[in-house]
Amino acid sequence: MSMRGIFGFIGLSLGGWVGWWLGAFVGITTAVVLSSIFSGIGLWGARWIGKEYLE
């Protein structure tokens, strides 16, 4: 597995956690939706960082 992949996995996990934490204040459905959205944002951001700083 490449470093970009590892960064992507970490960003995906952290983004999902943040989205779940924020959405849990409203309800379970909001937590699921925000977790999905923030997972995508975390994946994109982490892979961008990996591309910019590791290549």
C-alpha cells in the first residue's frame, strides 16, 4: 500500500468520525449523512496532502 493510500485511509476515518460526532447532536440519520459527507472530504484532503507533499 502506498503512502497516499495510507493517508487516504486515515483521512477517511477521521472525516467520518468528525461527521458522526457533529451529526450525533441532531440524530442518527443526520450522523450517518454527515459521516458520509465528511468521509469524502477527509479522503479528498488527505490524498491531496499526500500528492502535494509526498511526491
